Amino acid sequence: MSAGEIYWSIVPYVTLAVLIVGTWWRYRYDKFGWTTRSSQLYEGRMLRVASPLFHFGMLVVLIGHIIGLLIPESWTEAVGISEHMYHWGAAVPGVIAGVATLLGVGLLIYRRRTTGPVFSATTLNDKVMYVVLVAAIVAGLATTMIGAVEGNEAHNYRETVSPWFRSIWILQPDGAAMAEAPLSFHIHVTIALVLFAIWPFTRLVHAFSAPIQYLFRPYIVYRSRDEAQRGELIGSQPHRRGW
């Protein structure tokens, strides 16, 4: 077994262990720190643009990764989607989402650097997190764009990276498959592993507390004080007969 095969068979489990134990530790001993440390109070205009760009772009990127890594190539071919169709169907939205995500995080960093109170609240932990996060986004976007430029000659990651990823979760790591992938994929995945390893110890941990239940709760009706008072007055008057 080569060094590359050993690396891709062991390091993912080290990352998973750090992610799981670190998240448990953070929740157990730092509940008050389990927050994004929102800075909206200091500056809101740029945040209203940068935050949706980053979060919605990242959501599309995440969905693309889930589809590409978890759905086998044989499944898409079985429903009539050729590799060429899949390649362009994934590359175009992937590049758009990647650019939006990079632009969003770039604006967030610019805002943090140029807004005094926000910069004062920025810790060394935040700076390290931003460096790794931007590196992961740039590496992923570069890999996607390289694939888009190469077209039919692009490396089919669903024959190497995807089987390796799925093998991790069934406890039968196929390091040889990942070792066959090009260097650009190695760089992107390695940075991603570093990002997930530091995830529990940064503000990114708030993603595990996303208010998903808000999508399913009933609507809340808000009324102004004047409307409420007017409603009370109308309710206290006798109703007139209509037709």
C-alpha cells in the first residue's frame, strides 16, 4: 500500500473524530460561545448583501457536493443522464454558486476589515477560519472551472473521489481510488478536511444550530398597537345588520 493510499484511508477518520469529539466538547463546555457573535448592530448595509450571497451560494455548493458524491454514476445513467449531460449540468451551476460564495465571503472579510467595531471583535480564531474557508472555496472553484474548460477530457471524479467518499462511511476506505484523482482534487479535499477539523472550535459551529424548524412553524401574525386598539373599539360597538 502506497503512502497516498494510507493517507486517504486514515486521515478522514482522524478528521471525523476531531469533528465529533470537538463538537461534543464545545456544546458541553462552551454553550455560551456557541454563536456567530453577530455584528449586525455595528454595520448592516453591506451585511445584507454579503450574507445572503455567501449562505445561499454555499447552500447550492453543498447540494451539488451531496449529489456528486453520494449518487453513483450508474444511477444517473439508468435514468438517461449521460456523463456529458451530468458534467455540464453540474459545472455551470457549480461555477455560478462558487463565484457567488467567494464574492460573499470576500465582502464579509472586507466588511470585517474596514468596519472598526467589527474588526475589533475579530479574533485570531476568526482569521484562521477565514483563511481556511477561503482556501477551500478557491480550491473547489478552481477544480470545477478546470473541469469545465477541459470538457469531455475532464477527470471523472465520480469514478475516484465519489467511491472513496462513500467507502469512508461504510468503514471500508478505498484510499487507492482517491489516490488516482488529480492533484487539484487532492488539494481541495485536504483543505476541506482541515476545515472540518477546526469547525467545532470556530464560529462555523453555529451551522449545527440552523433554525430549520422555522420552515415548519405556523405563521406569526403581527399587528401594530393602533390596529389592535382600533380592533378593540370596533369589537365593542354593536354590529349593524347588513343585507
